[in-house]
Amino acid sequence: MDNNKLKIIELAQAGDKSALSELIKQEQNNIYTTLFYLKKNDNEINDIMQDVLLKLSLKITKLKNPLYFKSWLNQIIVNSYYDYLRKNKKKQSAFNLVKDEDESMQEVPDYTTNPQDSVLYTELDRIIKNSIQNLPAHYKIPIALREIQGLSYEEISNVTNTSIGTVKSRIARARSIIKENVSKYTRS
């Protein structure tokens, strides 16, 4: 974590409203991206995101060590996600990186110049996203925290309240499932 971010966190903890506002501004895309991997519906994402931002605002003073802000925030995200599921008593939906056909698609920018390559990469991206979408939650959350948030195994272990060995095995299994699903489309 850079010193500027650390300073903003410390100021927010001390009650500086403009620092808190800046911190929220810096983190909202990160929060949304994580929730996007966990929930399908944009309205649900926005509901959970509001809860996360509220908890961030109210609990920032309780963060013991600003160096652990990222893990602390991800704990709030995961807990808010589970709280939302429990509160709404809905069957957990798989996460969706590609919206329905009627809606616009969110794509990773593709800088290739060859149109054929562009189509292949877009299709492969869709296959990978669909594969991730269909993972069970106990694989989905660790893989999202690792690949999207960049958390270490130890941080994921703390966020999910599971052992490091369990985190590693779940991530390995998720990657294996994704690889298996992708290989179905890449075979000649």
C-alpha cells in the first residue's frame, strides 16, 4: 500500500470526512468489481454495495491497523454478500461477468488488431466468465478474491474464515474446473 493511501485511511479513521469521501471514491470501483463476480443482478449489486459503503463509513474507526485495510474491506464485502443472501432468502445465483443478450456486455478491452483474433478472444473470455459464473460459492469467493482482488492466500483465509490449505485447494479446484470447461471449446 502506498503512503498516500495509508494517510487517507488514517485521516478517515480520525474522523476526516473529506478523507473518508476520498477513500470511498477510490474503493467503489474495486468493491463493485468484486460484487460483480459474486452477484448477477445489477440491482442486487447496488444494494450490497450500499451496505458495504455504509459499513466502511461506520466501522473505519474500528480498523486496528490501516496496513490491513484491503483484507478488512474484503471481509466487509464477503460478509455483506452473505448477509444479503440470508436476508433475501434467495437461492444463490452464480456470478455473471457477461450480461444478458438484451443488455450491453462488459468486456475487457482487446487491443488486438486482427478481427478474427478479436472474435476468438471475446468468445474465450465469454467461456471463461460463464465457467466462473457456474462455480459453487465456496469456489467462487476464493477465486474472485485471489484473481480479481489480488489477495494472498493468508488474506483470503482470514476473510473466509477457512484454513490456508482449504483456500489453496478451493482455488486450485476452481482453476481446474475453469480449465476443464475451457478445454471443451479449444479441442479440435
